[in-house]
Amino acid sequence: MRTLILLLMMTGVLVSGASAAASAVESTPGARVENPAYPSPKVVFDFYFARPDEINAGLFWIRSLIQPLMDAPYNEAPEMMKIVVVIHGTEIVTLAKKNEAKYQEAVERMRYYHDLGVQFHVCGLALHDYDYTPAEMQPFVTIVPSAMADLVGLQQQGYALIEPKILGKQLSIHDIR
């Protein structure tokens, strides 16, 4: 219908009822909103970022899972969600106690999520590669032998794998709307 109206407008042959049809098309209702029934999540996030500050964007992926489920209509209790974050990239430096002031926002957010029940696993191999010891890490962190072994083991236990993709934002939402 819209194509026909556009063709009629482009050719200059617009019949009297066509403009009413065009406004009817524009006034149709928007998208349908659904709230599917979701089971309590069982998820492992694989954090392996090129730059330490990218952990802030990765933490928004956790928020995007937790927040809607905690809000109405779901009202899911955080302790019912099984969420593990496996850390084995440059973002490991954000968890070193000596870097807390530099990465304060990320550390505070991770503490908040930890208080909600999110587990933060740090790869023991990466810990060694970055020359850290367990004592130098934040107390809410658990050191596991290997990120790869942890990711495989959690998936074998039924955890869904999410690998956040961190892209450089070129334009603001306001600019592209």
C-alpha cells in the first residue's frame, strides 16, 4: 500500500483517498511488548578485553541481564540467578588492589554485582602472566586454574556462554536518532 502511494505521489497522480490511506498507515500502533516466561538464568560471561577500561562496557552486559529480571513483571531475586564472570584478559589489572583508585567505578560495580551473587573468576594462568598473586586481588575474586577449563566446565554444567562484544561507539544515540 505504502509503495503504491509513493508511486502515485512521485508520478503526480494522487487520488483523493490516497492521502487518508497514508495517514492511516502512519497511525497504526507500534511494536507489541512481550514479557516471555524466562527460567532463572544460569550464565557465564567470558571477559577477555583488549584494554582494561573495556571492562566498564562488559559490566553493562551483566546489567542488561540482571536488571530487567529484577524489575517487574519478573521480580526475580538475584540469589536465584547463577552468574559467573570469567576474567582472563587485560581487564585483570582492574582487580588488583593497587589499581583500585584508577578503576574505582568498575571495582564498585563489580562489588555491587558480587553482593547480588555474581561470581568473578580470574584465570590463574593470566594471574601468573600479569605477575600478580592471589593476595593482590580484590577479596570478591575467586582464582581458578584456567579460564578455558572454567568456561568448559561451566558450560558442561548447563551455563549459557555470553561473550560481550565491545565496540567503540562512534556516534551518540541522540545523534543517530
